[in-house]
Amino acid sequence: MSASSAEILGKPLTLPNGSVIRNRFAKSAMSEAIATIDNRVTRNLVELYRRWAEGGTGLLITGNVMIDKRHVGEPNNVVLENDRDRDLLKAWADAGTRNGTQLWMQLNHPGKQSPKMLNRDPVAPSAIPFGKALQGAFATPRPLTEAEIEEIIERFATSAQLAKQTGFTGVQIHGAHGYLVSQFLSPHHNQRTDSWGGSLENRMRFVVRVYEAMRSATGKDFNIGIKLNSADFQRGGFTEEESMVVAETLSGLGMDMIEISGGTYEAPRMAKGYEVSGGEPVKESTRQREAYFLEYAEKIRDRVSAPLMVTGGFRHSDVMAEAVASGATDLVGLARPLVIDPELPNRILAGESVVSTVRPIRTGVSAIDRMGLMETAWYARQLARMGKGKDPHPQDSGFWSLLDVIWTMSQRGFRTKLRA
């Protein structure tokens, strides 16, 4: 890669509040699932983020940190409701902010995307069940009351305040992938007739209130971002134009960064790109440019003042540099490439031409290989290795990795239920 490309990706980014990200590499959130059974921070998380901070990434965004222990998305998620883990939270923050790295905590409420093995009483804006394919794993949610909505908003604010107090340099609202914030935004999932549903203005009231409560709790200088769907890719769901209006509104309110993604559990376009959703072919323009949501970013560029982060598909260092140089995105969001090679940013910034070795993970069983679960299981195993101080092992078998993770997660789920 040319020196000019290294310079592009190595250039600092100043956010609207004056905070500086030291380069244009950002680790997008991946759910680590290496907390304790009772959802507490572990030394494994400290080690994992130390590794990434030393690898040269300018911004690290944690995986799902849940705001309510009654509602978690997976076994072994961290839950942040109080300061019981203050010392380990500080250690996590210290490790993840080495070398001037920014560390933002992603905060989330799963809504109805809380599996039956963890939660028999999930909540959502409306009592809309999952489609038949997922009804076995997820119970039909009950609609939230007004009082419960207000409580959840306060929980987001409390968790953001605790993150700031323990040394995290920012937080990110998870407003994508079909979790609760995303459910409120979608007319498919949100069929309320009160002030929280109906028009887009009403449907985005929840995320606006969450942002405002967080800002009030943390101050104007603390970084707050959001991960936002470009669309749900579901019939009757959240549309691209609606997404742009929400992004424009949040940017106008002072959001410090907007990460663009897309999809839900039922249409998981975020998992592998366009190939996952209904077997649609990947556009040739997408193959050439790699990033799945770059076209959306270009459309919204003139409508928002907040910096943009595009995640999903980046593999070649020169394509990353081109995306930033074009102005389509301010930050290159990476997830799987940083699991395979946590030193990837350092290599690129040193002038090396890099092509990530991320590859499709296969078991040989076509029905399994088409599922996003396969890829998730394989990468979860690599995160667990790194949390133990080991190097990632890209040669791991897809089939055995899946069996290992399914066994581990089922045991964790069983033990979690016993503690409930």
C-alpha cells in the first residue's frame, strides 16, 4: 500500500465535542460472551481489549453490555446496573485505552431478542412474535407499559454514567440488528397507538429520549454514538429513508458518531452481507468496494454533521483508504478482520499492503453453513482464545468450532436458568 494510503488511515479524527480518535480504524462491536454466568466483568475481557488496543485500532467498541439483568441477549453478557464491578471495569477501561485508544461501551436492551432459555417474559414495543423459524427459540413478547419505557430510558442513562465514571471514553447505543431501540423504530415491530408508536416522529421518540437522558447524565464532553440500521430488510419494516431522518435528527441533537449497519435476527444482513438475506446475490459494485453499507453512507453524508462509521465487508487496505479519502465514511469499521489479526491496523499504518484473511467458515453441512450462527460460533471461539491470552487460530475447523460453542452456550444457558 502506498504511503499516502497509510497517511489517510493514520490521520486523527476530531469529533464534534473536540474528542480525538487517533486514526481511522474502529473495532465494531462483537458480542464477546465471556463474562461470568451472573453477568459480571472478567479478566478475559481485560486481556482481550488490551490486545486490540496494542494492535493499533483507534476506536474500540465493546460488545453488548446489557442494562438490565432481567433482560439479556445471550449467556455471559456483561450487565451494568450498578458499581459492583467497579475495579474490573476500571481495569477493562485501562486496558482498552492504552496508547491513546478510545474505548466506548456499547449499551443494549434486547427487547424480544432474549432467548427462552434466558427469559420467558420478554418485552417489546408491541406483542409481535418472531416468524415461525425463530418462534421455538424466542417467546412472544408482551408490550411495555409507559412506566417500563421510562425505567428503561433511565437505565440507559445510569449505565452510561457508570461507564464514564470507570474510565470508558464513550458509549454507543445499540440501535440496530433488531434489538429494543431498533424494535421501537420499526413499524413492523412497533404497532403502538400511543405517543411511542405510529408516525416516525413517535417511533423515534424512544431513541431520542435515550440519547437525551444519557447526555444529561454524562455531560456534553462525553462521547455518545449510535449503531443504526440503514434498513431492516423486512417487509413493512424500518426503511432507508426513515433511517436517514433518524440519523439527521440525532446528528442535529449532538450525536458524536453514527455507525451504519443493517438487518435483524430474522433478516440478518449484518452477519455476512447481502448473501445472508434471502439468498440475494451480492451486487458487483459491492464486491468491488467491499463495504456493504457504503452507498447508504454516501446518500446520508450531506444530511448529517456527525462523523460516520461504516462496518461490514472491508478486507483490503487500499479499499479502506479509498473509502475514507472519498468522504463516504470517516471511520473504517472492522470486526472479523481484527479477530483473525488484532495487529492489522499496525501493519497497515506501517505501510504494509494488507488483505485480510477472513474466509467463509464451512462445516460441510449446507443447511448449517447458510446460517449466521455458523460464523458467529467460529468467531466466538477465537474471542475466547484471545481472552485467555492465546493467539487466534484461523485454521480451526468450522464443524468442531460449532459443536464446541453450541455445547458451551447450552451449558451456560442451563446454569444461567438455575441462577434465575
